[in-house]
Amino acid sequence: MIMGLNLLQFQPFLSPRLFNVNKMKIKNWPVQNLMMFTVLHTNQKLGLLCSVLEHGNLELAKPLFERLPEIYPFGVSRRIAMAVSNIIGYKIEPFYREKYSHYRDNSSFRMKESWERFTCLPQITKDWNSLFNDACTIAFQLGPYIGARHEVSIKLIRLLNLFYDDVEAQNLAERENFLNIIVDLCDSVLVPAASLLDSNFVYCEELWQILGRLPYQERYRIYHRWRTIHTQRCWELSLQRGKVLGMTRYIMKRLSKDTAKVMGRQLGKLCHSYPTIPLDYLLGKVQEFQNFIGPVVDSIRFLSSLEFDVLAYCLIENLAAPEKQDFKILDISYSPWLQSLASFSAAIFKRYNIDLGGILQYITNQLKDAKNLDLIVLREIVTSISGIESASDLTQEHLDSLCGGDILRSEASSLQMNKLNRRSINRLRDALLKDGLFESLCILIGQQRQFIVFRDSAEYPLKLATQMLDQCQETFVQFFHFLRTNLKPEQYSKRLPSALELLTDYHLSVDAMFCLMRPVYMNEIGTSYELAKQKYKEEHEDITSLDNAQKSLIYREIFINRLDTLSEELAKAFPQTMWQDITYRLHTIFWLLSVNDLIVPEAAYERNIEKIHKELKELHQVSSDSGLLGIRGGAATLRRTAKEEERLKSLELKLNEEKKRQLEHKSRILDILSDEDIKKNFFAKSLPNKSSQTLRFLQSCIFPRVICSEVDAVYCAELVRALHITKTNDFQTIVLFDKIFTDVSPILGGFSERETVCFGRFCCILLELILHWHSSKSVFQEECEGFPGCVTKIRKKDMDDKAAADAFTYEFYRSICYKWMIRLTKSLSFMLQQTNYILIRNALTFMLMILPTYPLLTQLDANIQKNVALCRDREKTNRQDLNLLCTSFLINLKKRNEGFKNGGSRRLYEINEFCSVKATKSSSSTNGTTRKQPITANNSEIKEENNESANSSPTPPTSSKRDTSQPTPAKRSRPLIRSGK
């Protein structure tokens, strides 16, 4: 430098003028003129700046930097950017050697030549303070162009990553400020620099070491600014964006199942430079073409961890796009783009190691706004990762398996969990346990059903609202099953609020609350039971093992103590009028127990054990063939066979042990239900009319739980059977059946399709029980006669109210069964003759579920076939789904009747075979001219029906005015059955 002069004094004499440089708008520069500005000899100011920087004199260059536009020198001259990067590299090199344990001596070989030209040596970084206050400040000024020397940027990234774990850095007073600087440096410098590098996979992985430490909110903010603010600020990023988009279109046109690997490599290179552009374009194609999901999932295998995280961000952005419609109102279904994104999400989260926190938090936030359509994404993710499918359209064998223990339930899953997705299961579990997502999702999904019923049903078409309700409930049950299977009881119980808080503060329904809390309480009882057994053995040293009676006594005491405590706690959450009919002990024990407490599906256990034996036999055959033939790789095959054989034998042992435990547990629960001190206090004693007790039990216990799932429907039916068999005081079994089967149309009219399936499963089991008692007089006398559930008063038609009643005999029971069949036929025929979609669909769905047990009378069978055929013809051109449902029912009914003829367990009956002729005199025809009114809540009586004709249309129960085209209702007759007092 000339003595007495500085840079500011002679820079006005250099060309071009700074005024002209500042007026230039980089975004308006033509691409063909950009190369002109890279030639330093045409711009004396940039040439001087470059020369000063290459000699290492950053202080001398600062005044000129301040007079130039931001990042302008680096954009027009890569040589200037490299000079500044060399200075940063020189500054951090000694500190990098000191801190980085994997340092290699030849790592700075390319920059040593540049450092040798330094005539003014920059100040060296000695500690963390100088790194952030000096080197990072220069990096902020350099911006994305720090990528001109990728070695420098990688070293800086490694130092910043070491800062998080360094012992010395833990005690710095300005640590929080330095952490904020790291985030800002990633935002404005390090992340945008990836777009200016030449597809550097290592750079992306090193950068992810820092970004992976940040919460997803910070990461997604950085990605958003990368594609918007920084792209507009830096013209080279805009150019790179256009190039990447063009290449992405070229690749996607050639992507297929066969070319996924080749095209995937090229796609990965593009994503290393600018991931948001190709991934957004890729997601757009997935939404348009659902069959594109497989090739796309295969092709993204070459992405780095950073790019997978960007993919999760782009996925959420596409799901949250406000201009898209979530469902198709005309088709009453979810939009194809939403279904495609849900399937794609499930596939990528299962196959690749992608953080699930962002997508789970997005679903949580949507549920907070009462937007439940995105639950389809959660359902697909849980199904794909864990193999737990939503419990719908279950076969009888699958349902039996779900009624067993945990091991049998896991074996019943159609998608078997294996070692390949165990890591994905752990990732999903860990993501749920982070940031309170576990308890938030449990509560929010439980609340959504109320939102759908009371808010969405007024906004959306009824068919769509019921579909949303079904899928919400299926997701809730599936999500609960996943948590129960993959979380320890301690983790589960500590995170959820108490049952009273869930009912009162979070306003969950009682079925949702107990679905979440039931495993917690049963685990507490089981733990206390094991401790009590151990304590009993310590107190009685002469006893080495307890017999079943002692175990049952200990379990009963612990169960009753926990039951009473919980009953008193929850009684405050319900109106006191509820306890006038039933006691809170019955209410609590009903909701506390589950289906595997009452039944043990021994046939399902035997099927699985037999399946294991078959697989073992096949393994032995494979191992013997491999040994005899000496095929290539035979040793490896034998090792795999031995390992699989060991697994199968272990599984067989576990199934046998679980079956034994379940049988013992069932025996203990039935002993508790049979205890005189317990069962006599299930129903209130002071009521003069016992009918209200049955109604309250149905309203507050049976119906809310029946519609939860098919497994719960089985539980409700089995509990009714257990209460009857144990001779529970004041439990009116016949009256309960009468309340259900007298008129099912009001019940079915308020159900969704899935709820109808569950209710049909429940009624099918009850009808099987009814027909079992109907099968012979000896069975009736053994299982019904003299039981409290059958202690009713039978009054003949010609008697007045004060006349003495006859005993409840087998013949009277058969006549009552006949009445139930008639009334069931009338209700279903009435629903089939309506035009309302919900009534017709639910009637057909219900009949499909009870088909094994109804209709069994020849006349009723003919009448049902006639009504369904009329409905099918009527809906042939209007509603194709109803037409298909009618056809399906008729085909299944025909197959069932053919099975009856071929020697099935049941057959079609004539009226005189099903009940005595005397009992049917007043009802000589199978179908009445009128539709019988349902039993009122005050009398609980079955009334005879007079002058009933076969093919007349029933009168709607809700019509206020009598239709002259319909037959007039028959006069109400005297009651046939009264509940015992």
C-alpha cells in the first residue's frame, strides 16, 4: 500500500462507480451477461478486493465490503468467495485439529497453497468465543457462498456439532447465545450452501448432525426459508432451482418399477443440491397417480438423512395445503390425493429412518381444530409400521383370536410383525413418548367422536359423517391396541391423567376413558396379586405353592378392594339419579372387565398350535432335503431352519402357558361374579318396578360398549350370559332380551355402518343363546328354570290384572321366542320398505350379521327374501351400493339354506315345530298387518298381537298422523310377561 493512502481514498477512481453497482438489481440480470461480471479485470474494485483477500488482509477489505451490495462480490466472482473461505479455513484450522479427534494431516492439502500466499496472516481461532465472534461473523457475511470451499464448510459444521457435547462449552456464560448463532448460521449460510455444491452427499450428512439436534419446528422453518427467502436473495439459487426442476421432470417421465434404481440415483443427486424442488414435484405426481407410490418409494433410497427430513416437511406442507379439498362431497368419500398421501406416508415411514415427530404433531394440531380427516394418515402409518389393522370385517376365526391373550392377538394380525420393522415400531413409540404426543393423541381422538356427532353431522352429508365416525372409532381402537402392545404398563400409566380427570376435565365418554384406563387398572390388580401371593408364602413358610382356591381368594380380595375404590371415585362423575336403578359397583365392574376375562378361545389356541406343528413339519422336510442333496448354501439353510424351529417351539410354549393362565384367570373372575355378597348388590333394591333397572343397564352399559368394537360386542353378550348363569339377583334376562328384540328399528336407525356390524354381532350371540335354550326342554330346565333371569309372571289373555300368573315354563318360553322372531321380522321389513338410505343399509347389514340365527322360520324366511328382493329392484338404478348389499344378502341366505338341507347344525322350522300351536292361535300368520309398538319403559311386558296378516306394509312408528293407505294398528292387548318383583 502507498504510504499515507488507504483504500477509501483511492476507491472513487476505480471503475465502475459504486453508485452504478448499487443500482443494479441482480434478479434482473440476463443470464447471458452473468459471465461478464466474473471477469475481475473488467471491474477494478472487485479485482482490488480479490487481491486483498487472497493476501489474507480481511481488515483492509472490510471498508469496500460495506460499500457493496450484500453477497454481490461472491455472486459475480467465485474467486472472491474462495478467498474468504480460505481465510475462514486458516482461522479455524488449529482449533479444528485440537477438537476433532478424527483429524487427518492431509485434509487441508488443497488450501495450503492459498495459505502460503498470505502476506497478512489472519487471527487464529483459539477457543469457542473467538470461533463464534470472529469466524462465524465472516461466515454470515459470506452467506451461501461458503460452499466455494466445501472443506471449510464441513470443518465449520463439525466444530459447531462438537460444541453441543464439548465439556468446556458446557460452562460458557454465553452458551445459549452461541446455540442461537448456530441455528442462524444453519439457516442463512450452511443449509443454502448445499444448493451451490455439486451434489455433495457427505456435506448433507454432516449438516444433518447439527440439524438433527434441533426441534422439528426449527428445522422446518429453515427448510421453508431455504426455498423462499434465500432463493430470492441469492440469484444463483434461483438458477439452480430451475435446473433441478427441469432435470426432475426429465427423470420422473422415465421412472417406473424397472428403472427405479437407475433413476433413483439421478434423483438422489438432484436432492443433494436442492431437495425441496424434486421432492415437491415427486409428491405432486404421487397425488395424481396412486400406482406411482411403489416406484417412488423405491427410488428415494439414495437420499441422505437431511433429505428424508425435508421429505417429511414437504409431506406436511402438501397435507396442509388450504386450496385442496379433503373429501369429495358428490362421491361421499375421501379425496384421492389424501388417500394417496396417506399410503405414501405409511410406506416411507416404515421403510426409511425418518423422524415421525413432525407428522404426528401435525395430526395432533389438526385434531385440536376438530379436523379429523387427517386421522387416515395416522391409521395408515400405524397399520404399516406395526401390522395392527383396524378391526373391521373380521372373520369368526380372527375374532376368536382377538378374544384371547396378547400373544394370541399378535398372532392373529394379518400383517405379522417381524424383525425388519421392529426399528420402525420403536421409532414410532419413541416419537409418541416425546413432547406429550402420546397422551394428547389418546385424548383428542377420543374427543373427536363427539365433534363428529354433534358438529360435523350438521355440516357434512350424513353418509360421510357416519363414515368419518366409523373411521375415527377404528383408528382409536387401533391406536390403543398399538400402545397396549408396545408400551410397558409403567410408561402407559404414568403419562395418562386419572379416570376422573378424563371424564370431568377432558370430557371423554365413559367407553373411551375405560378403553384407555382399563389396562392400567388391571395391571395394578395383577401386580398387587403377585405381591400378595409372595407375602402369603412368606407368612406361611410350610406352603411352597398355592392351590387354585387360595389363589382365587387372594385375587378376589384385591379385585374387590380396587373395584370399590374406583367405584367411589367415579360415582362423582355421573348424575345421582343413575344409581337409583343400578349400583356403581355393577357399572364399574362392567366397564373394568374385558372379553378375555370371561372367555378363553381354546379353539383358537388349538388352531395356532396346530399351525405351528405344520410349519415345524415343513421345516424338518426342508432341512432333510438340504442335507441329502448337499445343495449350495445348505449349511446356511440349515442354520436358518434351526433358528426358525427354535422360534416356533418357543411360540408354542408361550401359547400353551398363556392358555393355562387365561383359564385360571377366567375361573377367578367367574368366582367373583358368583359371590353372593357381590352379585346381590348389582341392582337397586328399593324400586317397585324392576323394568327400569334393565333399561338403565342397557342405556348406560350395554349399548355404549357394544358399538365400540366387535370384540366389545362379544364381551357384552358373554357378560349377559355370565350374569344369567351366576344367578345374579334382580337381573332380568328375559326382559333384557325383550327390550332388545321387540323393536330394533329405532336402535338401528341411530347407528353407523360399523356400529350396526357390532350390534349385529352382539345380537347374533344372544340369538344363539336363545336358540340353545329353545333346543330342548332339558336344556331349558337346566339353564333357565328357576333362575332369577327367568322369574317372570305369565298372564293369559283372558285374565285380569289381579289374576294369579302361571309359572314361566318351557312352552311359554318357546312362544316368547316365536314372538321375538315375528317382531324382529316386522322391524326389519319396515326398514326395508323405507326410502331412507341409513335405514335400508343398516337393516341389510344387521341381517347379514345375524344370518346364522335368523330367519329360521320358513314363513319368515320367505317374507324377508321378498322384501329384500323388492328393495333390490327398487334401488337397481338409484343407489348401486344398496342394490349390491341386497344381492349379497340374498346369495348368502341361499347358501345358508342349502347348508341347512345338507345336514347343518340348524334347519328351517315350521311354526308348529318352533312353538306349540296353542301359543300361536292369536298369531296364526307370520307377519301382522301392523307394526307392533315397542315395549314401554314402565311395564317391560310382551303383549300378544291379534289378527296379524302376512304381507301388509307396517306403519312407521314415528308418524303422528294416520295414513289411510296403511293398515290401522291393532288394538293393544293385555301383557303377556311382566318382570318379577
